[in-house]
Amino acid sequence: MRPKSHAFRSAAKDALADETLQDALKLFATGFPEKRRKAVAALPEFEALREAAVLIKDHTLAHLDRYLEQFTDRVEEAGGHVHFCRTAREARETVVAICRKQGARTVTKGKSMVGEEIALNEALEAAGITPIETDLGEYILQLAKEPPSHIIGPALHKTKDQVSDLFLEHHTPLGFDERQEEGEALVAEARQILREKYFAADVGITGANFLVAEGGSAVIVTNEGNGDLTMTCPNTHIVITSIEKMVPTLADMTVLMRLLARSATGQTMSVYTTLVSGPKRKDDLDGPENFHVVLLDGGRSALLGTEQQDLLRCIKCGACMNHCPVYGAVGGHAYGWVYPGPIGAALNPALIGLKESRHLPEASTFCGACEAVCPVKIPLPMIFRHWRNQAFEKNITPFFIRMTLKLWAFLALRPRLYRRFAAFAAWGLKKSPPPFVKGWTDARDFPKPEGRSFHAQWQKRGGS
Amino acid sequence: MTTDRQTFLAHIRNRISHREKPELATPRNWPSPAVAKGSREERIARFIAQSKAHKATIEHLADRQSVEGAVCDYLRTLNAPLQAVAAPALKGMDWTTLDVAFCTAGEGDRVSLSEPAFGIAETGTLAFFSGPKTPVLLNFAPEIEIAILSEDRIVGGYEDIWQRLNPAHMPRAVNFISGPSRTGDIEQTMYLGAHGPKHLHIILTGDQ
Ligand code: SF4
């Protein structure tokens, strides 16, 4: 997906004015947080599991080479293949090459954020291969030609009405020419259409939620069962995923699994959690003959050994965006790249560069809700602050903001001057609202300064 | 096109070389939910309650003799044909009324009979290990899945499952299934039967 994060400001403005989107977001704000709260309350061990998850991820990242190696050995012993890709381009080319080798014409796809990250569908289409999204949300978006707006519910910005229109438009040529308005009927129609695709596809591509080194296993979690049909029916299964999904053992994976669904949707478990370890065995009655794991670095290794390494603990549960007031106001598309919400604001600068994404770490009220709900305790606000500093140091912050900040720093280091300036500013603000902040005052009232300054009062009461 | 394994790993090694390297104890004694450790009766009761919470239906029979009758009765309530594809693992049971084929499921099969390796009380989850007698698609292709599980296969938590697997020789697929297929992708409303089975019926049998 080509990043559009530089346009965050205008995209956010459009999102706020988009009534259909605002309706969809309203629904959203009341759903997930309450479900998560209940699920967490029902598991007294939740906090202890979070602590364990942090230990597990930190350990794994510190020994990532070792676990990548163990994982690869296991997959190869089972008859599968692991492909190492430093860049999105390498990953795209690898997947296309495997599909070509199979003579693939259609591939079914489970939901994969890494797939979005490397713009896999476009690459497949360019190679003359038809990708078919099978997750209902992703399928809707493929028809609408839109990117996902949420990492768990990719089409949550779409209303039922819009889905009805899309299905009517795209399914009429397939013989479904009645506009369905009930959710149940829409789901049934998609089920019927996708059913034959699973069995006709030459290759199935899925993501992975976790990789387990000791088992050589990819763990795939869905509620719909589309991931399992995608990986089991075709002759070839490709897992496209990234290096930080690794955990050492099945016991370690269990800790993360117990946190994932509760944090994401408030379920105790998603309906389907599948550990797949290699291709079909000799006497098996089903399963793919070929099994490939395509492992993407894509800028992640640059975070290893830095202060921002904690980002690689992320299990992509979506809780941070579900609880984020900024995401709740503008939705996911405004962020302009695959990962929206707080995790996107913290991670995207590392993956697509700060120049493209400098607005994202600014899109925070610093309320801290994201860090409070994150199952792996990523200090997201601290990372926003890091990127803001970086943007300033690297001269990415625009001239006007830099100058204002510099002026403030100049004054703040000179107390007498500062006091005089503050008194002047307070006098001015009593007369009229401050200049240059219309964007802010349009939506809120700027409080008028009252009485004497804190500083003056402090001195009067005998402070020093 | 890809980076070769040694170069890739060397790059990672290089990145992490100057970090402290926290070690983890083996075996890992991570906190596990209290509800994952119960007596046999508690496990069975929790398994049943949690399965229902996931919208599976469940029927508790005293023994395996009455399974076929229960399967047929259940299919009649759904107006489904008395015809099913079944796990070869179930060959040993008596099937006379029901038309059963022992194979994996294909595109047109409506009903499957499956045999989970275990039931997990903690979350009301069925655990399937793929193999020649337990094909995977029985759990995904049909619209109606009937899983036949005996009481003494109900374990407390996921730890009990790992104890029974050798990580160096995993089955091709381990499937954990908690209720029938569903989606929340349209306006966050839940609809059953997205791609996998719309109905998951568990027949739990006693010891005899
Ligand atoms: S940052 Fe934390 S809360 Fe956000 S998606 Fe990742 S794991 Fe979930």
C-alpha cells in the first residue's frame, strides 16, 4: 500500500465531515471497549499474563536470530520452505514466484496486514493472477477498492447499506440480482460465492498471528473459518508474515493467545485458532502438498536494539485503536497507511519513514488509554514523544512550528523576560483570542486568562 | 530475490548484539487461569457451559450406543438429510440408519461427523489433531458439524494439550475450535456461519 500519511491533516478533516463514516464510528466506540472490559474482568490472571507476555517477547527479540533459525529448521524438517525477505519488494516477488511456479491463476487470501503492507494484491494482479479476499471484511473492501481501516475489523467503517449496494453491483453478473438488506442474507450470499473459490484456487495465502519456534508452527486465528479453508483446500499454502511474530515455545504462545482475543474482541478465544506445521503428511486425507513461509523484515530489524524495540512486542490486537479518542474521531483511513491508530502512529514512522508520517505521532491527546490497554504494555505515548523529538532534530517539523518552539525555549530560559512576555500575552488574550490557532478555537473555547499569573501569586504568598 | 538465510540472520544478530539478553526459565511456569485446573466434574461442567457461551449446542449422553440415534434426531430438527461425511476414526461405531462416508469433506457436503482429540474446559474449546483418521476439512467445509467427544477426553487447559504433543513432531494442523463460525464484519453485529459450519453440535458421551 502506497503511504498517504503525509496528508493526515486534510484526511482527518474530511473524515470529521463525512457523516456516514461518523455514524459507523459511533457504533464502534460503544462496541469493543465494553466487551474487552468484561472479558478482562472475568480473568483474574490477566495482569499476570501481561507481565509474562512482556518477558516472553523481550526475550524472544533479544535472541531473534536463534529462534528464526530453530523455526526454519523445524519447517524444513517437516518438508516446508522458509523464505527470508529484507524488503517488501523481495516478499512480493517471492510470493509471485511461488504462485507462478504452481501455474496459479487464482489465489484465495486470508486477512494479512503484512500482505497489505507489501501491496501483495497489486503485485499478483500485475502478474496475471487473481487474488480473492476471503475474510468478509476484506472481501467487502476488495469490491469497494478500499484499504482496511482497522486491523481486526477492516471494513468497520462501512455501513450495512453500503455493503448491500456493493453486493448488488458486483454479484448481479453472478446471478444474485436481488438487493439484500438483512445482514444474515448478505453473509449467506458471500458464503455461497466464496465457497467454490476455495476449492478452485491454486494457492492459498494467509498471514500468521504467531510463529512458534519449537514446533515450526504458524498460528492463524480467525472467527469465520476462512483462513482454514484458504490454507487447506488449495495445493499450496503460503504464509506471509513478519519476523517479530516469533515466540519460542507452545507454552509461551499460550500466554499471548490468552491475551489476544480478550484484548481484541472481548472473546475468551476466537472461534478458530490453528497451528499449522508444514505440508500434508504422507497418509493425510487433506491439506496442501506445498508449504511456504515468507518472512518479512520490512524495517523491523532497524528497531532491534533501540529504545523503540518495544514496538515489536505488538500482537496486533487492535485494543489501542479501539480505545483511542483520535482514532474514534477520524477512523483508520486518515492515518494513510496499513497500521492506523496508536500502533500506527508509533510504528509507521519506523516502517515508512518519519518524513512521510510525521503527523501521526502528533495525532495524540496523550491520554494514555492505548498504553493502559495494550496487552504487551508498549509505552506508546513515550514513543510518540520520541518521534516528535526526532522530527524536530532532523528538521522535518515545519519552519513555523520550529520557530515558535524555539522562541518559547528562548523565553523559558530567561525568567525575567518570560514574565514580562507572559504578562503582555495575558493582557492581549483578555482583549481577543490568540492568533494562528483558529483550527483549535473553531471547535473549542479558548479560556481567557483570569487574575494574576501563578508566578505572581506564588511570589506574593512567600514562595521563592 | 530473497536474502539468503545466513545474511539475513547475521544482520539480525548484528542488530541485537549490544542488547542485554534476558533468559527465561525452562520449563516455563507462566500463570495459567485457575479455571483451567479443576476436578473431573468441574471440568465437564465448565466445558459444557463455555461451549454454550460460544453458541455451540451440546448433548450429554450416558454412553456411545445412543450416538447414532442422537445424530439422526438432531439432523431431523434442522431438516437436514440423514447423510454425512465422517472421520475414519469413527468407523468402529455402529452406523445403520445414517448414510455415512468415511473421508474428508468437499464442496458439496452438508454434514460432517468429527472426533476431536480433546475438549478444553478453560474456554469450551475442541482440539483436533490432523491425521489419516481425522481430516481437517470436516471441521470447515460443511454447514453442520457434529463432534463426538467422550467425557474422559476433557482436559483443564491448553497446557494439558501441549503435554500430549511432541513439538519436534507436530501434526500438520492442530485446530482449536470454539463454537460455530461467525463474523462481526457488518456493523459489528454477529452472524453465524460465515464460512465454516453454521451449526456446531457436540455430543458428549459417558464412559461405558
Ligand atoms: S500496540 Fe498493543 S494494543 Fe495496539 S495492537 Fe499492538 S498489542 Fe494491541
